[in-house]
Amino acid sequence: MTPHALKRLDRELTTFVETLTTGLGRSERRVAMGQYITGLLLDGERKSIEPIAARLVDDTAQIEAMRQRLQQCVVVSAWDEATVFARLAQVLDRELPEVTAFVVDDTGFPKKGRHSVGVARQYSGTLGRTDNCQIATSLHLAGERGSGCIGMRLYLPEAWTTDRARCRAAGVPETGTFAPKWQHALDLLDAALGAGVRHHVVLGDAAFGEVTAFREALTARGLSYVLRVPSNVVVWPPGTRFAVPARRGATGRPRSTRRPTPPASPLTLAAVAATLRHRRVTWREGSRGQQASRFAAVRVHIAHRHAEGAGPGPEVWLLSEWPRDEVAPTKYYLSSLPATTALRTLVRFGKLRWRIERDYQELKGELGLDHFEGRTWSGFHHHVALCAAAHTFLALRRALFPPALDAMDDRRRTPPAAIAAAPSSPSVPAVSTAHRRSASTPRTVADVIR
């Protein structure tokens, strides 16, 4: 990347930070927020407050003052991280090319001790085992050309929510009560929609897809979904006929719930999928060539609580994947997309969930998402919001200015509207030159982007 490109990158980062932080308190706080975001973007093994402070100054005598400034901003100050996430959602929805999906998931943060907010011995899919950790639910906007986090909420186990003294010590709001992760996902979706984000297809793994209440809540919000589900979910097989049972007597309320006509009986997704003809579908061209496997799709009705007399659920797609070298299908999805949806479209959405795994890798591997050493509720959520901001900046740079284009010194190209057009506010530099270490030049940010 040329010197001109590096200079432009620094200018764009400053404007991007101003856009996110305007109105969030005094200028000193907004400056510190910009400094923290810049520190997250810089090279370094550790992205907790003290190492970040050391990277932002030229004189070691200034490290402690910078550390206190960042500590005050991230841990002590009372600013609303929801505002930052709402602005990130608006920017990504408007500027990230080809956004087509919301993706929900949860991620774990291994911890020692018992004082960090939300920490407990609990199962983490990230760790692949039960361990002492924190878990947070996150929401991302995604498309084939990029993705970014637009919301994250810490999960509080019941051992925490029933111990109000412990919650107060960690700064958990008094309104904090136990809620499952899928309810957190709905809250994050509601916040994004409330910020004006367009309706997109919701993607998620089986921890969310197996919850009937979650799928029904998405439908009630007018959101379509393509969700992984376990193989033992029960459905009425394709072609099952349903009818309303006739009234037995001359009086009484007419029956309205449809029932399957004999001799139909429900089957697991695995049993249904095993009978389908799977064919090869290519869903994307990746760095390793074409991404392809064998898939089949069929319309089915959910048989949730059929043993209790419940009627059939809505008709949805069952999508299954059966790799050629496997003896049976290996992955199952349920989708509420229209009956006219093409198989390749279903597959593309089902496979797009990989974007969130890449986001987690970048947020943790490059930007220190899991490096926060504080113990409080607000500190945790401030840190993850600023990590998401740093990641959004990188995601937009990658999507709008791919490395091949960034290498050219195109002086006539204008910055993207989301980064260039900050609302009217006093000019707030991301990092004052008096506190910028020589190693903190945009060159290191460019390395992260590549």
C-alpha cells in the first residue's frame, strides 16, 4: 500500500470513529474511544488495556496516564454500547455489498476465578467442553463479500441471576434476569430492526434451530430463516394429508385443528432425508476452488408435540446434505423460505453461516475480543462494542477496497459514504499526535486488513 493510501486510511479511521462516537459524552471520552479502537487495530500479541496504552504513546512515562484514560472510558464511564452497535448495524446494512442475512451464534471466553461477570462452569461450543468461562450471544450481518458483528450480549447463568449481591458487585443492571441464549438473539434482532436494518434471512446453528419458540418468534417478526437442526427433529413426511376431524355430536364447538389422516406417522429428519435423492450443488467459489456437496430439499410439516395432540406445524423446507463419502446425510436444516425457493438458494444460505466463524477468528485472533481483563458488566459490553467497531472498519475496507485495488495509488477514488460522511459534530481526532507511537502508523492497520 502506497504512502498516499496509508494517509487516507488514517483519515478514514478518524472519520469512522467520529461517526460512531458523536453524542456519546464529552470530547475526552470520545477521544479515548477512538484511541481504544486504534489500539485494537495495531499489531501486538495482547489487546488488554495496559498493552494498548503502551502502543499508543511514544514516551514510556505517558503509559500510565494513557492507561488511566482508557480504563476510565471502557470500565468506568456510563455510555450506551447499544448506540454504537446500532450505528454499526446501519453502516454495515447500508455499505457492505450484498448483505443478505442475519447470523446468530454464541461464543465462549475461558476465564479463571469466579468474579468476572457471568463466569461459570458451563458448556462452550467454542471450547468444545464444559469449562470455567463466559458465554455471549452475538448477531452479525453477512453476505458473500463480508460480515460484521452488530450486537453482543453476555449470557448470565441462573447461578448468577439468583444471586443479586453477586450481580450488584459486577454492575449487572437490576433488570437483569435469566434468559436463554435464543431469547438474547431475539433481543439483538429487535434492536437491529429498531435501528432501521432491513429484514434479512436469519441463519443459526442447531442450538437455535432446534428451539420451536425461536423459529415461531422469527416468523412472527416477518423474518425468514435457514437454521441447522438436529437429526432427531420430528416431521410429518412429504405428501401427508391433513383434515379437520368431523364433529362427533350435534352440539359443541366445531374442531379447528387439522390432524394427519391415517395411516400417517411422524418421522425424524434423518429418516426422511435418507429417502431423498441428493444431487451435487456448488454454492461458492472459495480460495480452494469450488465449494460443493450433495443436497436434497423437500417440503414437510413440523410434528412438534404431536404426541400431546398438537396439530401440524407450518410447512417448511427440509434441506439435507449427504457428502458422497458418507454413509448417511450429515447436516439438516429447516427453512421458512417460500416454496418456490431454488435448491441452490437454500444451500447458499445454509452455508453462509461460515461467515460468523470467520468473524470470531478475526475478532479474537486479531482484535483481542477475548483479552478483556475487567470484571464488570459495562466494561465487558463496552469492550466488545469497540472490538466490533474495529472489525467493522476492517470489513468495510476489505469489501470496498480489496487488497488488489488497495495496492494501486488511485488518487481519484473517493471514500465510501459510510466512512466519509460523518454527522456534523466537533472534529475529534482518533489519536492525538502527542500520544501516537511511531509503530502506530496506518501501516500496521493495513497489515491487519490484508
